[in-house]
Amino acid sequence: MDEMKEEIDMIRRQTAIRSKEYPSIDDRTEPSIDTNHASFRERLVTVKLLEEKLDVINFSQDLMKEDISQRLEDISERTHARLGMHQHCIGKIQKRMHANEVAK
């Protein structure tokens, strides 16, 4: 993802630099319309596609984080419930042991 972000930033910088209008030697002469802007359009499309892919990846990671945190919460709840159950059983065993000691 970091590589994709860096590539997007690099393409944006290159596009910004190349898209600036360079002053003409003769102010009365309009800049040429024959310059190749197709490559700039392709880069913009590439940047947009990369941004969309990055959004999908980020969204997927957020879903995975939510899923993992929910699973951890479920595990924690079950663990606490089992611990309480075991503590209750241990308490009963201790009472029985005490009753046996008193009976002896």
C-alpha cells in the first residue's frame, strides 16, 4: 500500500510539473495544441485506478480489523464465562473437602 501511495504521489507530481503552461518566446503566439496530452490522461486514469484500488484495500483492512476485534471480544467473553464456571466448581470442591475434614 505504501508503494502504491508513493507511486500515486510521484505520478501527481510529474503531472503537475508537466501540465504547467510554459511561456512562449513570442507572447502573441499561442502554445501549440499538438502536444501529446494523451500520456497525461493515461496517467490520470492510472492514478484514479490506483486510488480506487487503495480505497478497496483500506476498506478490506478495516473490515478485517473489525472482524478480528469482534472475535477477540467473543473469546474474552467465553474465557471469562468459563473461568467463572471453574471458580464455582472449585468452590464446591473446597466445601466438600472441608466437610470431609470436619467429618474426620
